[in-house]
Amino acid sequence: MLTNPADGTRLRILAWLAEPDTAGRGLTADDVAARLGVPLPAARTHLRLLTALGLLRPTGQDDGLHYHRDEIRLAEVTQLFEKGWCPRPD
């Protein structure tokens, strides 16, 4: 999930959401598409996956969704990696 070729994009989204200006207001799919230069459907796919993993929390409704980092879940995932957990290749 974070280890496929698109993981760099998802990590950039997470890093962008950690920036003070962005953390408070969150990001929309339009923001992500514009900043990363990807089509809107691709931006939505990245945001949906990060949400499904529990790393983002959406607020608002439909096209007005703003995504924010879930700092508690990110801390849990970070601990897993720090303990040496590594997914096995398929």
C-alpha cells in the first residue's frame, strides 16, 4: 500500500499535510491534483487509500471534503516501522 510506486506521492501528501499552513485547513482533492500535477481522479484515489489506511480523516461532505492527518494512527504506524516491521514482498 505504501510500498508500491505511488507511495512517494502518498508520502508527499502526508508531508504536505504536516506543514503548518496546510495542517489547519486540510487539503481537498483539487488541492492535491493541482499541487502534484496529477488528474483529479488520481488525487482522489490517493486520498481514499490514505483514508482507508486510517492515516487521513476527511471532514465536510462530498466535493467539500478536506483531509487531515490522523496523528494518532501515524504514530502507531511509525512505531511498527521503528520496531522493524517490514511487509514481505509478494
